Amino acid sequence: MGTSILNRSFSTREKALILVLAIVLLVAAYYYFVVRSVAETQEANAAALEQVQSEIDTQLAIAQVRSKMQGELEKLGTLESLPEVAVYDNLRNELDELNKVLEQTNSYDIKFSTPEIDGETVRRIVNITFSAPSYEESLSVVDQLQNGKYRCDVTDFSLVGTLLADGSVKSVSANLKVTYFETANGAQSLNGLVEKAES
């Protein structure tokens, strides 16, 4: 009758192999249950920290925008001094304001486009060219237009200076687009308006 493997004695080499195998199994178990778990926890914590940092960055960006807007409002002053969104049709008053601001230039030309309505908002686009003695005076005109009595937006603005032989500026030619904003709310008539084209 053969000897059972459980009853037989192991050689020193076999004992060493069994010991090595046991150590390998212990290391593998330690890695799987401890090291891997710690690594996964660290990854989860890093992801959560990244998300929190992203939220903090977003809130900081929002705060900066709010601070900038608040500063701009403080520069403008009280609500009473903010540009007026006039009731349609405010063409005559806007033209008077344009002429008043532009009369300080050497020459100017004003071209009105057909006003467009979008909901209750009316946009009246004015293409303006003028000539002024210097860059400073040209920028002053633009600033007065942007911050006039009636709500408008100055865009597509360009300046081209004519230089003398000594490098000084003889005159400055300016091109710009001014969009006046009016409201259809309370208007007596909407004659002359076209619907804003779909973009």
C-alpha cells in the first residue's frame, strides 16, 4: 500500500518551494486587497479633487466677470445715466445726436439701413465715415457715440492715418458701424420695419 502524500515527509527543497509559493500567494493577496484598494481610493480621491478644483475655477471665473461688470456699472454711474432704449421710431433724435457728435470732425457721412425688428427689439444700423485731425480726436468721437444718450453698440471700427513727411499725422479717416437699439413696446406704429433675417 502506497504512502499518502499527506503522511510523507517533504524534502528540504520541497519545503523551500512551498515556502516560496506561500510567500508569493501572500504578496499577491496583499497587493490585491491592500495596494490595489489604496490605489483605487487614491485615484477616486484625485478625480474628486480635480472636480472640486474645476468647480472652484468656474466660480472664480464667474466672480471675476461679476466684478468686472460691477466696475463698469460703477464707471457709468447710476441707472439714471445709463443709455436709454428709446421707443420706436427714434430716428430723428438719434440723427440729432449723431450730427452733434460728428460736427467736431473735419467731414462725415452717415448712411442708415432699414431698421430690423426681432421680437420687441429694433436694431437700426448706421454706417459712418468721418475724418478727424488726430487719432485722439477720432477715438473721442467713437467714445461719445458709444456712451451717448441712446443705447447703441459701435462695431467694425477702423482708423487710417495720413502722415506728413516728418511722420506727424495730417488727418485720420474712420469707418465704423453703429447699431442703435429701440423697443417696439409702446410704439404707436411699426411702419418701416423689416423682420430680422434668420442667420
